[in-house]
Amino acid sequence: MLIKIIFNYIIGYIRISIEGYYIERFINICRNNKITIWNLKRDKNVKLELNMGIKDLKKVAKIARQTKCKIKITRKRGLPFIFNKYKKRKLFFSFLIVMIIALAISSNFIWNIEVVEENEKMENIYQDVVECGLSIGTLKSKINTKDIINKTRLKRDDIAWMGIELKGTNAIVKVVKATSKPDIVNEEEYCNIVSDKNGIITKINAQNGTIAVKVGDTVNVGTTLINGWMEGKYTGIRYVHAKGEIQAKVWHTKSKKIPYNATERIETGNIENKYKIKINNFEINLSKGVSKFEIYDTIVMENKFKIFSDFYLPISLIKTTNKEIKEEQKNYTIDEAKNLGIEELQEELDNEIQDKEKIVNKIINTYEKEDGIEIYVTYEVLENIGTNEKIVF
């Protein structure tokens, strides 16, 4: 029965109302003649509504005359009626057909490149992938993912793993950044411990080897802190793998110049949006004319159209937002410029140093110039220093 109903929808069906005193006889004759009827709805005793195939209309009209019933078509449903409704709209159907063909053709190309960086952001990875052969508008059958991966990895030395997956019209590039590891000296090899920072030694504890500096000494990068050898009265000099803990007071310095007269840019809160439609490399400007603002900052956002999660189209909407800027002339006194510079530099250093409890001193130096003031802020921080350096004979 269900198959017949679906078939009738394809070829077209109608809903009719029947009035008369012999409705039961009408239904029985229809069923005896194997006429498919469904969705029967009785209204009082002399009226009935039902669905039937359009091909059975002549048979039903004949049965209605036999049973002295009146029939009336109340609704028409199915594909033939839909096509008949739109048969005069040739332009619509032509556009629909063109769109279907365009979608079928565009599905063979890449219209979006999505870079997924697993652990850490990598500079210019998108540009490098494009230069190595994966670009917007490339035919998918001509994309050799292995070749692109090999070329990109040869070009860069910071990639631990890379993969490319083509899904729909989307190319998903997954990369894992290689983390740089310090050279590790084998425990069985002889080595010294040398300074990897400039500072003043505050504590030194040698577990293996001979101490080469003392508390209060100033050391530079590369200064030997613990020698990888030990001398005994009876054994003489023997080489070892130096071990120990060294703490030093290390300096973190930042500087900047604050001019007495400066131009400050302030957002007024007024914005304007302009739009463009981009079809592949062709742009249609929907907002004509230049910006109404004299001074402004611009933010450009491009949203690509897609049908499904990974089926992008070669069409995108470009939104350009202009934010009005007001320039104000600021005049600072020596004290105002000094306080402003110190505040900004201390904020930068506070963000840079994780363990604030290790900060033991803050040094501020200022130098007055004709057009402004130069400020230097130094934090003295207690840090562990030292790295292994293999002894080469």
C-alpha cells in the first residue's frame, strides 16, 4: 500500500470530497475495482474526503454516477502538478540547472585550506603549503599530498609530523611542531657545567666535580661553574660527569623612550561596515565610495560559503569594518612621562617573569633628553643556571 501511495505521489494524486447517501457502496465498488484510496475522512453521514491517484479519476467519476454521488476535487498533489505550476518559469529552472551543474563541477576543486596546528602556532605555515602546491582552486585529482608534505618538510626544519586530508572541497592540513630539545650529555661521558646566563652567583652546590666559582662572583654565558674533574691525594686527577645546583641573581632589563609631546590614537566608537562578494578571484563591491572617516583602523574578515561541513564553495563574503580614530595631542611633564614609562615597563616584566617571589630587587634608571625621557627598568631575579658541556680531549 505504501509503495502505491509513493508511486501516486510521483505520478500525481488528488483529494476529492464525495456527497451522497450511498457512500459505503461507492467505497466498496472502488475497492472491488482495485482503485487505491487512502486518508479517508468522514464528515457527517453524507460526506467523505479521500485521496486517490489522478489516473483513476475517470473510473471514480463513473462509479460516482452509478451510486448517485457528487464528487469535487479539493486539492492536487504530486510532481506533475509542481512541474505544471512552474512550467512558465523557465528562467528559474534554467538557473537551477546551471547551479546544479556548477556545484557538480566545483566539487572537483579545493576551495578552502584549513591548517590545524596540534601543539604550537607556526609562522607562515599556510604560505609555505600554498607555495609547495596546495592552493585554492586546484583540481583535487592533481593534488599529490605526499609530494606537498615532502616539499614543505624540506623547506622547514620545525615540523615533527604533517598530514593532508581532502574532505569535500576542503583541504585539512595537520602539523605538529618539533620542540627543540637541549643537547643531553650521556651520564657516562665527562662534562663540565657552564653558565647559560649572565649573573651573580648566590648559591652553589657541587654533587660531582670541582667548583670553579664562588658565591658573589659575576659570571657570563659560557663561564665554567663546575669542572668535570676531581683531584685526589693518591688518585690524582680523574674526569667525571659534573653535577650540581647553581643559583644566581639574573638581570631582566627593558627600556623605552616616552616623548614629552605625543599623538595618542583613541577609538571614538563609530564604525562602518562595507561588503564585497568574492567569486574565486573576482570581487564584486557591494558598498561603493570611500570611507566617511578621515582617520580609521580597518579590520577585514572573510567568510566562505559552504553547504555542508566540508563542502566549501568558491564564493565568500568579505566584511570590512572601519573604526573611526581620533588623534589627540598629549603633553607630559617630566614626572608624568617617567611614571607612564615605568608603569608600562614593569607591566611587561611582570608578564615575562612567572615566579614573582624570586624577584629580589627592582632597579629604575631615567635619563632626561630634550624631546623625552629614556627609562630603563631592571629586575634582579634568583634563577637556577648552568648547562652540561661535554669535555673534548
